[in-house]
Amino acid sequence: MDAPPPSPPGSRLADAPHAAAARLLVPIRDAGQPVDAAADLAWPTSAGYGGRHDKPPGIVDDGVDAPGARDRDPDLDPAAPAATTRFLIASDARTNKTLSLPIHCDVVDASAFEEFGLSIYDNGYLNTAVCRSRICHVDGERGILCYRGYRIEDLVARCSFLEVAYLLIYGELPSVRQLSAWTTRVNHHTYVHENLVEYLRCFRYDAHPMGMLVSAAAAMSTFHQEASPAFRGDAVYASDAVVNKQIFRLLGKIPTLAAIAYRHRIGRPYVYPRSELSYVGNFLYMMDRLSEN
């Protein structure tokens, strides 16, 4: 991996005056321990595709607790293990057999009813949980939306877009050093191939921007055959380097493609990204730039 620029003094999360919880993000090493740059900047395995580990290195809780600070709530963290203290007692009057089913997150394991010789019928799947999300928790009745155990209000107020993207993919907020390297790699992939730009010019003048964006994202797979299962097989999913590079490419190029689709619809010339701008600032620039001045 290319060496990132020198780390900034702090991320936006760490610099926010009301974000004392940002002090929970510190490297895992003693102050006197030498830094292994290669290990510190090694990209973690994505927590979303079942790699070797679920959390990136370099993050611990240093015990800071200040007014307004909060760590992730284990009750709202889909990935956090929780002790089960509640049970559902199911009794079969035919055989007098009784089952004790543990309740976790207001859900019981329906497969346990196989011991009764029964299947569970739920017309329309109105009361069936088919998977357990390790990313998102939604409680509409209480007005709660969390990602990786962090409330959406805290993420909006304290984190940048790329910090939240890192959190969703790798399961933890990045340290300052990780954020610097992460931002560098994503911004390195903002340009798109000119053949792809010409492909987008072929759409009708009134084509819907979302249709153009979806088509462009699919077309990108033909430009990077080393990451295509059609050419390389399922082995591409076993390579952390290949998977991470596609993450960088998608995050870097999608704003450029979205801006092109938008400007195509309104009849304006396409605008290329500028490396000195921030991730969100670059997107807004490509959307709204009017002239050289």
C-alpha cells in the first residue's frame, strides 16, 4: 500500500468540542512502544464479508468519561454479545414436552420447534426475522436508529462521511492514523476512465440520473477484470487486498459518476474532481461548478 501523507493532528470527530467520546479512539500500544507502520496501516478485513477478524486494529477504550461522552451502547450494538436472561417456555399438550427457548433482542429461534415436530407458518413473513444485522439497529417505536452500536445523532454530529463509511465496513471508527490513510486511498480513486465518461454521454438527455448511476456502476466491472468473479472466480472474495481496492474504487468513483449523471440531466458539461478538496466538498464542486471563475 502506498504510504499516506503525515497524519493530521486529529480527525473531525476528535476535534469536535462536544465529542469527548472521540478520546475513546486511541492506538493499541504503549507510549514507549515503537510503531510498526506496516502493521498500523494494514487494512482490516471487512466485517461484512466474513473475513478473518471483525474489528480493525488500533482502537481501544481508554476509560475516558466526560459530560456528553458515550461509548457504544451494547444493547443497541448488533455485533455485541449480550447475556441472555429471558426465556420463552413452550409446552406441547400432546406429549407434555416442554422447551425453554432463550430470548435475544425479542426473538426466539424457530428451528427449536422441530423438537415438537412442528414448523412455523408466518403468512407474508410479517413476524419473521430472516437474519441478524451486524450493521444496523432500528427501533421505530422508540425512535432509535443505530449503526454498529452508535446512535445516528452522534454520528451525524461528530463524524465525517468517510469516518462513517469506515465504521460500516470495518465495524469500528478509525483512529486518526487510519483515517488519514483511508481518506488518502479513497480520494486517490476519484477519477473515472474516459471510456466510461463517453459511455455516459450516450444516454438520452432526459435519462434519470439514478438509472445512469446504476448502469455506470455495473459497467465499471468491465474495466477492472482482476476483481471480477466472471474472470477470476470466487477467489477474488478471499483476497483482502482485492476486496479493499474495490471498496476504495467504489467510494472514490461513485460521487464522480453521480455528479456526471446529474449534470447530464441538466445539460451542463461534466466536471472532473479536484484532489485538494474534501470528499463531500469535491462532490458538491462537481455538481454545481458553473465556470472556470
